[in-house]
Amino acid sequence: MELVSVLAAAVAAYVFGSIWYMTLAKPWMAATGMTVGDDGRPTNASNPAPYVVTFVMAILVAGMMRHIFQMAGVDTLGKGVTIGLGLGLFIAAPWIVNNVMFSNKPKQLILIDGGYAAGGCTVAGVVLSLF
């Protein structure tokens, strides 16, 4: 059952990320300086590696979140939302802030990528609290 909950949380976070970045694709690509083709898509869009690695990372995050939830006794939806959001906002997002600040990229990336971290952890927390 643990593996199923981790995989379900990873899939949910991955789907959230897909929706998040599809919605914010233009500002994100502009902020990252990504090369875009005539069709408006990134020039490396056919490379599956980022998608595969992203899903593997979602599994790692969901696995550690499940471990934290189990150790902390997170057993309700409210606790799952609170802890998931807290991990995203106060653990994952600050690292993203550091990366953006030192990479000298537009500060808009803090909101886009940090928002994904906070939202993705929250979604994973919701799913994990339901199992």
C-alpha cells in the first residue's frame, strides 16, 4: 500500500506540474531564456529526458513526504494539506529562491518555480493523507 500511495502522490504532483507549466509556459520560457521555435514550443521539446527525470524526482519527493507523514502522524486531509504546503513553501521553495538569485535569472522564476514546488507538495500531501 505504501508504494501505491507514493506512486499516486507522484502522479498527482506530476499532473499538477504539467498543468502549472502549460498555463505559465510563455512567461516561464521567457524568464529562463529558453530558445523557442516558430511553433512557440521549446526547441528541445522532443527530448523525453526532462519529463522522465521530473517523474522520478516526483517519486523521490512523494516517498520522503510519505515517510515524514508517517513519522509525524499525519492522518487527516487538513494535516496533509498543511504539511504538504509547509514543505513546499518552507523547504523546497527557499532552495529555488537561492538558485534563481545566484543564476541572475528574472525574479519571476521565483514565483513560477516556487509556486510549483509549493503546489506540487500540497497536492502530494493531499493524496498521501487519503491513503
